[in-house]
Amino acid sequence: MKAPIRVAITGAAGNIGYALLFRLAAGDCYGPDQPIILQLVEIPPAMKALDGVCMELADCAFPLLHGIETADNPADGFKGANQIFMVGARPRSKGMERADLIQANGPIFVAQGKAIESAAADDVRAVVVGNPCNTNALICAKNAPGVPEGRITAMTRLDQNRAVSQVATKAGALASDVERMVVWGNHSPTMFADYFHATVKGQAVTSAVDEGWLQNDFLPLVGKRGAAIIEARGASSAASAASAAIDHMSTWWHGTKEGQWTSMAVPSHGQYGAPEGVMFSFAVTVSGGEYQIVDGIEHSDFAKEKLAATGDELANEREVVKDLLG
């Protein structure tokens, strides 16, 4: 059996963390032959609840779980971590604006960035789940200047999964039948789910599904799905967010399949007209733990407008947090 890797999770006793931990311990992310040591991080008032979560993990007797460690701060919780899920953040509640989230959560990621730099393993890979995740990831990365660029990313896989599900349902297909559906830009209602380059059962989505529905119904359905879930259940997405986080890190670990793309929010250097110096979701391929932004994708004028709008939002968010960028 392989040597265990250290996997740190912030907000480990929260709803997303709870949905995430048992799947990690079962091998759903890194595979059935990769043991892990979980490093669970919470705020001090939640440590008692975290003790209960640890009891449940122990009671599952997962063969791949080779240890559980807890900490009430990221400096201790990230020690030697190879993989980090940054879940802990104030969730968006009904009526809460993105600006409120930025103000509440931004400082959290200053401390976490510094902790990654000072304590994590040299091969660390991290994904920010806590919203607004693109800008929180930017804050985190700017406060970890010694960590190689691109090791801290943000999760837009949830948007991708939502887009895949909607198209599959509309086309009378399975989720596995939808390929190359990627999301561009911000994890927000401005994101652009790129149906122009996606296929379903090998056929272009634009041929298999009515384009009027794609433009007028599909994009708002995906972009506002989080708000719809809050309206329905009175709380933010939890299990679906945890599943997407596993998908994000599993793809980063195992790589994309030949000819396939995935969505990751990574540092922008102006590719496809995106603003420089933000975390922008691109179509990427992954191999050997490294991502590559797919080159040469041609966008329609409609798509370019969408990319510009989501890029402008990210640039504006960056301006709001400029005092937190190290």
C-alpha cells in the first residue's frame, strides 16, 4: 500500500465538511489504494462538534484512514499538508450580497494563505470552496507568495456539474453522456457555462438542444442555482458542493481523460481576454498534478460578452479586497 498523504480540511464540522469527510476517508477522491491522514481544522467554538465528527469517522473503520488530527487554527492544521480543502467560511444566507461575503470571509483567507506558506508540504495543492471562492483564492495566494503559482485554486466544478446535469436532463441523456462542458469566469451568476463547445452523446449540444432554451433558460438556471437551493432548503448547497470539491481534487490528482476538459479557477495572465491578476475559471486539461489552460478555443460574440462581464465582476471584487492582497 502507498504511503499516506495528509489532507487538511477547514470548516470540517460544518455542513459541507461533514458531507466531504466520509467520502474522502472512503477513497472517493484519491482512489482505493491511497491511504490518507485527515487534518481537520475548525474555529475554537466548534471543536466539541468536531470531536463528535472524529468519533463517527473512527466508528466507520475506514481501511484507508490512517489517522485523524484536529486543530483550532490553520497554522497547526496545515502542517505537512499535501492537499487542502478550504471549506470554512461564512455561508451565504438568504438576502446576503456578495459584497457582504467578501467583507466577512476575506480576512479568513489572509491567515490561511500565510499558514499554507509556513506550514504545508512542498507539493501542496489547495482548493478554495468558501465563497466568494475566486476572490478568496486570490487573497489566499497573494498571502502565500512562496507557494508556486497555480497551487491554490478555486472551485467552479459545482457550476460545471450543474450545467452537465441540466443539459443531460433536457436532452434525455445521462450526465456521463455530456462532455467538454466547462465554466468560464467567476463562481457567481455571471459565470458562463460554455455550451457551444460541449457535446451530448457525441453530438454538439447546440444541435441536440434548442438554442433558445440554452440562452434564455439554461444559463440563468445554472448561474442562479445556488440561490434557488437556498430558497428551497433555507441553507446553502452542502452535499453537492462537497461532491464538486472531490471532483476538483480527484481530477487534479488523477488527471483528465484523453480529449476531455474540466473547469478550474486559476491565476489569469490575460488568456481569452480575462483580466490579469484574478482567479478566473478556464477550460483546462490536467496531467501529472499540473493543469494547462486549453489553447485555441474560439468564442462567439455572445460568449465573448459573457466572458467580459464575468471578468469585470472579478476585477471589481479584486478592487474591494486590494488591502488584503499582501
